[in-house]
Amino acid sequence: MPELPALFSAWFAARGWTPRPHQLAMLAAARAGESALLIAPTGGGKTLAGFLPSLIGLAAAPRPGLHTLYVSPLKALATDIARNLLAPVQELGLPVTIETRSGDTPANRRARQRAAPPHILLTTPESLALLLSWPGAEALFGALEAVVVDEVHALAGGKRGDQLALGLARLGVLAPALRRVGLSATVAHPDALAAYVGASRIVRAPPGAAPEVALQLPAGRLSWSGHMGLDAAPEVMARIRAAGMTIVFVNTRAQAELMFQALWKLNDPTLPIALHHGSLEVAQRRRVEAAMAAGRLRAVVATSSLDLGIDWGGVDQVIQVGAPKGVSRLMQRLGRANHRMDEPSRAVLVPANRFEVLECEAALQGVAAGALDGDPPRPGGLDVLAQHLLGRACAGPFLPDEAFAEVRRAAPYAALPREEFDAVLDFVATGGYALAAYARHHKLFHDSEGRMHVRSARIAAQYRMNVGTIVEAPLIKVRLAGQGRSRRGPGPVLGEIEEYFVSMLRPGDSFLFAGRTLRFLRLRETVVEAAEGSGKDPLIPAYEGGRLPLSTNLADRVRALLADPARWGAFPAPVAEWLRLQRTCSRLPGDRDLLVETFPRGGRWYLVAYCFEGRNAHQTLGMLVTKRMQRAGFAPLGFVATDYVLGVWSAAQPTDVAALFAQDMLGDDLEAWMAESSLLKRSFRTVAVIAGLIERHRPGAEKSRRQVTVNTDLVYDVLRRYQPDHVLLRATRADAASGLIDLGRLAGMLERVKGKVVHMALSRVSPLAVPVLLEIGRESVRGAATEDDMLAEAEALIAEATAAADPPPPPVRTRERAGGTPPAALGAAPRQGRLFPP
């Protein structure tokens, strides 16, 4: 192992530290000029290991210009790392400048950073893409020696990861001696991640202390459905009072607002409790982060905005409200507590309903086994490549052959065929065959030597205004209106909510946001003006794409738990009894089959399939199954998809149930559905925005949600009709395999259960079906009175399910028949998540 320079050895000794072996291994890799991936547990000193070679190099040979680039998936993480790096730099007396750069950085500072960059710049993938799009990129990055990618597992495999990989490939051309460093604590596929980073060496630190994780249920009843977990607020508050500092993690921004309000009502000692999520104003998030770093908070309710790597050394415990949806995600959040490698993190899981108890127990077993989940990185998206090529032209003209070779250096595009590259380049240049007649889609031209140029400064400006792969619904700022004589001017901006939610508000309506109850006053231009207020059953802003589906690994574990009664001892008594009742009244899902129950209730027939493949896959399955039910004459009326089950209700009794789940639904049925699917159109909107076909932001104007929808839907129809092999349609279908439609998981499930569909024809609802019946028609968070109604309904359902009855009929296990279901008269088109009268 290499020795540290005397200055650095003395600094370690003064702090009572000894360099860890993996930190010295990373230093050895750097001295050998090797790129490396470091896999180390939270609190293991990953950040210092990544930056130590740069600090030593700058101490030995100080020079002007950008030396090290740090890329983080979170702006807050970059800010935190900058704060932590300043301590050793100042204590060592190093002449090293450190700055951050993101969309929140003032324009004058961003301009100055391009002209006079710091030694170490901490940024995000989007800001890196912007920097690479300026003509001075070669001068800025030409002497770059190292790039450090933190929490690399959170980027690889997604569109932001594709964008970063293309940026890293570009940096490798601008700075041929560049050394790459990847840092991660949770890695399911280390070799694939090393290839993504471009690392020739993988350094593994020893595992840290095993976390101490407990399950917390609310006192009294355990909810049958819902996912907010508000019933457990008293227990959560009690744990906050008993600890020093707590992070209360939730899964959505709406849930964060509700949980914060619930805790604040119980906060009799008025402990300092804060709220943190991505829609809050930047200044408020920064105040919360600073207060956490200074130890001035007792708790913060947060979403994934605080998931990654941030060093809150004073956090005593993490409380996860709601099921974690994945083992890797849970371990990431567990690591926020204690943040020391040799001491256990302490955490509490708070399931919101009975199915979530199963998921939490499966997650605990996954953590104990160290079984990380996550798919290996997929091939890069063509829409991201289109955006990158336009940015490449904004920086200066390029030859297609050179650009193709450069793109192939990015791991997600290593196998990209030349014809795919040429098709994407043609789209960027002309819009492709179907759109070439429209001048607005012409963004590049080639000169006599074949070099590609951007057509105008306006196109370059539009690129820079729309760069990035995070596509959210249009957002509108919320401003607190001035009140009283002492507040004549406008009040502070609290954050942003989605445009569609604003369209639902009427003057006087109350809603929860930024930890406050607000009263909607008016929409003035593009700003919501609101006042502090109160109201019964305030509305809760919700956000598209806010809920993550159940991971494949965790779904497998849940099925295995259900199928093995010998393991039910781990469950709380109400859940174990629930499963025993299910076994008596019907049967339990197996780990390799598909249990489908049908039963009548209230003049309708219900079909419940226990798939455990996640909400997105179930939503697609619901669309396809209801189409088959229409053809069979069962008159489906609607369906609801949760992470665990699919529930369909119909006017007629479903029969030959196995045929409804035949694998051939992924043939003609799928093609017919995708031709008219609103979900596929939604995926196309995202692809079109990323690829630059539709610009959300233009100088002096913003496109509304409706404008973007109308524009992309029109283009989608044109492309399907005139150029069905257009690169954007291919990109949309590729996204569908793992995104909103999740065809990959659906196909895997249908293959797994082929010939193993077990149909239980029941005379009444089963205990396991009670939660999904309660979800039917549940479209938003309701007030307490409605929750009481739901509780009464749950009690009635479970009484019905457990009433004395004849023994359940034997399961009908049938093989799929060829050809699917027979044609029949079509019923009314089903709709998701709503009840309609027959």
C-alpha cells in the first residue's frame, strides 16, 4: 500500500484517524493512472477516498484550471460534499478552490466558472451537459485529471445515466489522460457498474456493521389499505422524542406533506421538525440542510431528496414510513443513520397496511441476506443520444464518424449499430422522413467536408434551456401573498406544484404545501398566490411519477413468504391470522403459480389476480385482461392495480380464467392496445421532450401541460401512420419494456405462470381480497370521516370473508388453450381505478 505524504499523515493523526485500506487502494490506483470503482458501506470514507488523490496532487503541484470534476445525482449531495471537503482543505492549508454548479447557481457565477474555473467543481449530469455544449468546452476540460461519479448506482441504467455516460465519453476525448472514479455503497451488478464507469479496477471495502431494524405498527387497528401510514404518527412521534435526530423517510411528496402535518399536530413540546422534498423552494431546502448539519433539528420528514450519500453525522435513527419497494433502496436509506462504518445504523419500518407488512418483512430478510436488487444497466436511450448530438453541435462542428466512435466509448452505447446512430443523427438534423417537410425540425446542416453544424444561435439557446432528461409535468410557483399593512409587497416563494393540480383549485380552496395549510387566492400569470389559512379536508398536491413500483427481488421474496406458513412466525399476530383465514376460505398464492379468485358482490363480479409484479406491470395487465374480457362478453366495468394485485370488476361472471392470462396476450392484443394506449402516448411525450422534438421552455414563453400533450399526440399519430420505424417510436417502445408499461416484468410473469394459473371460484370475497376492494374507487387522500367509512367497510368485508361457509371449492388448474378467448360482443370500455354502474 502507498504511504501518505507527511502533511496528510499528520492531518490523519491529528484527528485520531488511520487511513483505511480501501482509501489507500484508491490512492494506489490513481498513482498507477487507473480508473477505479470503489464499493464501500456508508460511513466508510468513500468521499475522502475519491478526492484524496486529487488533494495530494494539488498540494504537490498546484496549478490553475479545473483539476477534478465531481458529479452527483443530487444537488443537495454536491452542496454537502463541498461543505465537507472545505474542512480538510482549510485545515491542511491547501491552495485549492472548491465550488458547486447546478441549475440553482446564479448566472453570473456560472459565467465566471467557465472563464475562471475552480480546481474542484461539483455538479450534476445536467450541468455537465450544459458545460460541454459551449464552444469553450475544450479549453475548460482539456487539462482535467479526474472525474468522480458519486452514488453511481443511482445513475447507471437510467436516462440521466445515459446522459452522463455520453458526457464522460466526450470528456475522455477532450482530456485523454482523464482518470475516472466511481463511488457506491449499494451495488447489485459490480462488473456492469465498473464497465459503466470505465474502471479497470474494483476496490471493495469490508462490510460495515449490520443495521438494527425494527418493525413498528400503529396502536390499535392495522389498516387494510392505503399507503400514507398516518395511523402510526403517534408511534413515530414517540420515537422522535426519544432520539436525538431522526429522518422520517416517505415515498412521495404528498405523503411527506401529510406526515409532516400529522406529526406537527402531535408536537406538544414544539420540537424543531422540518420538511424536505424536491418541490420546495431551494432556499427552504438549503435552510433545512444547514440546520441538519448544525444539529439544530430533531426530525426532518423527507422523500428521496435526502436518500443519497449526504453526511448527516448526527442522525440517530431513520424511520421509513410505507413499504421501501426495494432492498437496495432501503439499505441506502438505512445508511443515513449513524453514518459510521463500524457502528450499526438504527432504523424502524412503519408499514401502512397489511400487504406492506409482508413487503417490510421480506425487505428485512433481504437486508439480512445482503441481497441487493436492481437490473443491470440497459442499452442507452436513442432520445438521450439525440439530445447529446445536438449539444455536441452547439459546442462546435463535428464529423459523424468521429462522433460515432466517441459515442461508442460510452458503456450504454458500446453496442450501438452504425445505422441506429445515423438514424438518430438524421432525426436531429431534419426530423426524419415523416417530419422533414417542417423547417422547425431542421436543427443541423453539414458543410462541404461533411461536418455537422448547428443551424442557428436560437437553436443552441433552445437546447440549453431544455437540456436534461428529467421530464416533469409543467410546474407553477406558489407564492405566499402579502398580508396586512406591514406586508405590502409579494411574499416568499414556497415552491412549485403541478399545473394540473392548480387547474382543480377554486378561490377559497385549501391545500397542504410546504408544511402549511394554504388558501388558494388566484393564479396571477404563472404564479399561484395563496394565503395562510385553514379548511376542512385540504387538498394534497400529487406529482406524476412519484411512486416507485415493487422491485422484482422483493416481489419474489414476498411470494416465497406467503407460500411458506412455517415462516409466518415473523409476522405480527393480525397479519398471521389474516393469512390463516385466507388459507381456510380460499388458498394462498404460490411462489411459482398465479392465484386468481372470482366472486360475486353487490350485483357485480370481481376478479382478483395476485401477481406481485408492481403497479406498472399490473396496470398494463389490467388493460389487456379487460380487453379479453370484453371480447368474451364479461362486460368489464373497471380495474385497479396495486403493487401486489390486480382487481377487475365486471357485469358478468368471468369463466375460463386461465385463458384471460394466456401468454399470447403479448401478441395481437398487445399490439392493438399499444396502438391506442394513452400510456404509450405518455411515454412518447417524455421521449419527444428529451429528444428535442418538443421544447418545454422557449425564450419568453413556457409550454403548458395541455400544449405539450396536444403537440406530442399529433406528432405521435403522424409518425405511427407515415414512419412507424421512426427512432422516437423505437425509443418509446424500448422505454415501455421497463417504464410506465413495464412489459419486461409482465412477460416474465406470464412465462413463469404458463400452465400454472390457479382459479378459485368463491361465493364471497376472500380475506386477501379485502384490501383491493377497499382500493377500488379510492382516487385521492380523503378526510377522517371517509376513513371511518372505509374502516366500517373493511370490517363488513372481513366479516363477510370469514363467515361460516362451505369448504372452498377445489382449485381449477387449467392449461392455456390456443387461440385465446372466443369473440363476443364488446362491452363498455373499462376505466382504471373507478366504479361505474353496469
